[in-house]
Amino acid sequence: MNIRPLLGFIAAALMLPAYAQQGGADTSAARDALKKQEGDTDQTSLLKQTLTAVDKQYSLIKRGTIAYTYDLSYSYTGQERINADISSGQLTLFEINNDSAHQITNTLSVDYGVRDNLTASLSLPLVSKYSENPGFDGFSHSLGDIGLGARFQPFEAKRGRPSLTLTGNLRLPTGKSPFKVDAKQDLATGSGVPSLTAGVNVNHIVDPVALFGSLNFTYSGDAKDLAQIRGSRVLTRVDPGPSMGFGFGFAYALSYGISTSFSIQESISRGTTLHFLDGGRAKTKTQTSGMMNFGLGYRISPKTTLNFTAGIGLTNDSPDFTMGVSMPLSF
């Protein structure tokens, strides 16, 4: 079995209370820095290694083996944002804007078995976005953030005993940065900052059920030498805060050809600090993203399984809805 649920990406501007037009403009630049981006550690890689651990000493791919996977995912985020201006001491402007954003991501992932218990990976995402809001209506197509990762299993996987895997992932800011694009003419397709994620995954197979859980921490670098106009101010630097994520779930084999999965994931991101040309600073609040995911795997051949997933956002800082499909590729 090879079930690979796609958890969806935090694909659109997250909801932040806007008490004033100026404040909303200042903090909106930090939303993308706090999003879950392509290549982040989540239940996707955990499920992949959990359910391929059948009759192997290690649950990773064998030494010298190359595996290709194609993922297609879609996410939708809709929100109502309140704009108000109280800079004069009294309310002079009040309006409710309905924003919606759609994102389609095509990702080619390549895994290489360095050793039987060590796998290196590369992910190349192509991102297409459509946004409809008072500031900009239109499309954006670009390469997303490239991910470089590694999975290491220090102990042999044995039947009847939990399996431990250590993970690491480096995300490169190769997509369009949210701190450099003109918000009235284009959409960001990346995070704008590099990040390093380290985590640990635990899985336990009890036929016909596989239980799994994960914990990871992410540190993001800052974005310097900026000159982005945000309202009446110029953004010069962004310092994202660290984040922590955890999740758990199970997969169940209904038959030889059909399997299902369920998972919950949550990530907590500290506030991001924004620096402006006039010497001023602003900081966003801590954000929490939660997703509930359902998966269905259909085995069409001994080596090929189609995996369908659907996700529901549990917090305001999550997509409203996600869905995806993935499959291994053979050349």
C-alpha cells in the first residue's frame, strides 16, 4: 500500500483583523511568511514511508533506488475582511470586502536511496494562483519554493514494534516573494524566505491498521534589502518567527486494492516582525493552522497506487478546503 494524502497548502492571504487601513496594509505582508509552503514537513512524507514498510528491514527506499512521484493539489480560501479607518479619532471608513483565492500546485518529487536507511529528496512545485479581491483580480503562474530533504531511520523496522524516522527539510525561496511583488499587479507563489525544518516521525503497523504521529520545528531566515510599498510606508525587512507542528492519524486497508486514511495536523507560528524605512516596526500575532484530512488509495497495479485526498480547514488561518491526487511515475 502507498497512501499519500496531500494536506494542502496555506494558499491565500490569512485572516488578520484590520482595525485600520494602515495597520492592515502593514501586517498583510507577513501573512505569506507564516503560511505552510511547498516542501514543509507534514503527514504527506510520513504516510508515504509508513505504508510502504512491508517486508523490509527499513521503511525507506533501498540504496541506489530512484523513485518519482507526481502530486496535483488544489486549495481554496474565502474570507470577509473588515477595513476601518480610525486614525482621526472617529470612524470615517467602514467596509466589508469579500476575498477569495484559488491555488493549483503541480509537484514533481524525486527520492533517492543514499543508504537503505537514508533517503534524500527533491521537490519541484509549479504554482498557479487566482485571486479575486478589491486590490487585484487575476492569475499568477511561477515556480514555487524548491525543497531539499532527507529522511533517516536509525533503527531497523521490525514487525510489532514502532518505527522511528528523523526528517530534515530545507526550503529555498525560489518562488515569487510576497515582499517583492506588487500586490495590485501580481500574486506571490513562494514564501520569500529560506527555512529549515527538523522533525521526528513515529509509526506503528498493526494489520490492517497503520498508526502514525509526527512533531517538527521550523526556523525561517529573514528577508532583507526590501523596498516594498505597503500603504504609505516602505517595507525594508521581514523577520518571521519560528513555528512548531504536530499531527497524528491512521490508515486502514479495506481490501487488497482499497485503503483509507484519516489525519489531523496543527501548526503554530510565532508573530512576524516587519521593519519599515521610517524606523517603525509592526508585529503580527501568533497564528494557528489546523487541518483534518481524509484519504482514499486505489491500487491499480502491484507498483502503482492512485491516492485521492480531501482536507477541511479547522481554523481561520487554514484553507477552507483542499483536495489532491498523487501517483508514482515510472520511466
